[in-house]
Amino acid sequence: MIDKKVLLVFLTLPLFILLTGCLDSEEDVLEESNTLVKDVFLSDEVLDKNFELNRLEMYKPDSLEFSEARDQNLIFYGNSQPFILFINELEAPNSKWYYNELQEKDDELHLRTFETDDEFAYFSAEEKEDDQFEVQVGIGGVKMATLTNISDLKEDVQEMMKMVKSIEKK
């Protein structure tokens, strides 16, 4: 007769292997995020401008609520998570200023860039404690940053790039 413990191991091991095989690795999530950010950046889709403040119009997903404006920053919240939009009006859409700041960091940083003739964009992710990632997306003098977890990273950076790309000054 087969020992119950051995039988339990043989029955649960395939399930465990199947479940762990279905989970995306951090590297897979980061690479899929790269693709999503790049696709939004290169897309010709024009998003409806549904948020207006001062001399600024932009797309804002329904999942985010506007919180406050500070000098060159706008702060949004989604599920108690802050999303901070930085706007440096002195920098052109092809500026690499924010990107160059990131490049100077000494930490291990996932950093990718995308370009057109007129615009320079980037996506960065840096792992922080407790399985959190500090992520940024930017185009020229506009960037958006948040702290997110691996399971929300793809959706967050895709929405962030949509917001950054949609900004128009009146």
C-alpha cells in the first residue's frame, strides 16, 4: 500500500508545477510592460480629453481621481495609490532630461527608450522593498511616476503612458 504522505506529494506536485508555470516572472512582466508602453507611445489613437486644469487638457482614466495641483505637478489617486505627473514646460517633447537623470542612478534599473522623429519616450522600473516597483514613463519634459506591485505594473504603466501622451497645452 502507498503511504498517504507519498500519495499526497504525487497529487499536489503536478498542481504546484502547473500553477507556478502560469505565473509571469518579473522579467516577463517588465518586458510585456515595455511592449505596452511602446505600443501606446507609437499609436496614432487619439484619446478623448476628459480632464482639464488651467492651461492643460488630457485623458484621465476613470480609475484615477484628481487630488491636487502643485507647481509643476498633478497628483492623482487610484485605490489609495498616488500617481504623480511632472510637467517641465521648459523641455521639448524630444528632451532627454528626465531620462538622463535616471541613467545617472547607480541602482539596478530596468530602463528602455522609444523614439520618433519628434519625441523621445522612456519607461523605467526599479524594484523597491516589499515587492514594490517604482515606475516612471515619460515623453520629453513630461513624466508620470508611481509605486506599484508586479501584478498591477502592466496596467499601471499602460494607463500612465496614455495620460502622458495625451497632454495638450491650451
